[in-house]
Amino acid sequence: MGEPFDLNAYIDSLGPMTPEQRGIVDDAMALAAQHGDNAAFLRDAALYLVTLVLVGDVTTFDDDTWHLIDAIRHKHQRGGPGLEL
């Protein structure tokens, strides 16, 4: 079996961030990961949130963001290929 998933190393690998951007992502991931989610969900959620911060220059996440995070979680919980939005 492989090594445990290192969320911090994965987030670091997604691109350089300022300390402020990293703080935004860390806070959001703390909220997103409250349910003891699996590594696949955490990777998808981190990629989505980091993309919003780096590419979209987002500093706060709105209800649509959390709706998509919940849809990603649901996808991973049921193991299906698609998102139900």
C-alpha cells in the first residue's frame, strides 16, 4: 500500500501562492474536510479551491462554491463518474 495522502504537499504542488492565498485555501479546506472525507475528494476539492484562488483571484467563497464542494463530496461518496448539480 502507498503512503498516506499528504494534502499540504498536494496543495503546494498546485502552484505558488502568497501567504494570504494559502491561508484562504487552508481555511476553506478545513471547512470542506470536516466530514472525514477520502483522499480523492480532498484532491478534487483542493484543486477546485486553489484554481479559484490562483486563476480567479477569489478571496472569499460564495454559496455556489460550497454547493459544488458538496456535489464533489457526494460524487466521491457514491463512487459515480458524474456530478449532480
